[in-house]
Amino acid sequence: MKKALPFLLFSLATVLCQAQPRQLSVKEFLKLSRTDTTSYVVTGVVERVRSSTSGSFYLKDATGTLLVYGLKDPENPGRNFDQMDIKKGDTLSVLGRFTVYGGNTLEMKDGRLLRKADGPDHHLSFYDRLDQKPSFKGKEGEAGYEAFKQWVQAHVKPQGSHGTVQVRFVVGRNGGVQEVQIHRGVSPALDNEALRVVRSAPKWKPAVLDGTSVRTTYIIPVEF
């Protein structure tokens, strides 16, 4: 029995080690064999969210950058990527296996979120996290918003009554003014005129976040 004890302890230690997934750097992970189906842990900082729909993003450490695809939360299987509240600058530990997509894209497929720590800018509003604010007529941010208000007011036709209509609209990824609707109306005549003018507006230059054009929502007052 005494001779068997060391063997049993060694076997137990081996099982415990095998049960814990191995931690790799990004560089080590990207050098794995295409036939390796083992899942490994990689820890890094979110450099850019590629698609919240597919749960894909770029994870960066001191050795390189890794594309993680199809992230899931094993503790809450029903949560989608947006509900995981992952932002650029957050530190994540993810578990997944190496794969090559399309013959040349090296990535971690079906990543599993193990740990998350919010980055310093995590709680900034969407607008404050933009790399580039939307611009109108060459003016960016608040100046662009004011320039748009002036353009709208200059094209409004009098309707024989007074009031302020609030119009909600989206500056699309291509800069077009989209999804124009009344946020707070006054009367059918004023509301329809406000909608007509905003819908006829020229394009903006869209906002940019993490190198990609994104949609931005505004509410503008139209005065009569």
C-alpha cells in the first residue's frame, strides 16, 4: 500500500493538471497546429469589437492580436454579446480552440467568456467613445449638429401656426439621414413639414468607432 500511494498521488495530480485548461499567449495560440482540437485560455485587452451580432472581436496582449469568434457566456447561455457588456479596453480571459477560417484567417472559434474586467473607458457613453464624431457640412460633433439645425430651419416653410416639433433621426453608416420620425409633435401640419425637411437633408459624414462607420441617433427641434 505504501508503494502504491506515491503512484496514486501522481495520478491524481496528473488528472487535476489535465482538467485545467492551459493558458497561452496570443502568439503561442496562433502557432497551434490546425489539427489541434484542444481548448486553451487566452487573456488580453479588447482592441476592437468586430461584430456584436456574431460575438467577434480582437483580443490583444503583449505578443499579438487574436480574432475571437462566436463568444458565449457558459454561466448564462442565453446572453448574447451585447448583454455581456463588452467594450473596447476591457480585459478578458477566453477559452476556445484554434481554427483557420476561409483558408487564411487565424482565429479562436466558439470562445467562452471566463473572466471580464471593465477597462478605464468602459462606462463612457456611446457618443463619448466614438473615434470620430458625425460631421455635417464639414463641421464635426456639436458644431455639426448646430450646422444641421441651421440647415433645417433655413428650409422650413411657414405653416400659419407656431410651435416646436422634435424630430428623431439616425445618421446611417453611409451618412444618410434615416428613420426620421416625430419624437414630440405639435400638429399634423407642423409635424409633416418638419418630417419633410429632415428627410430631404443632405448626407452627413458618419461617426467612426474602432475604424468602422456606425449609426448615430439625434433628436432635433424644428421651430415654426
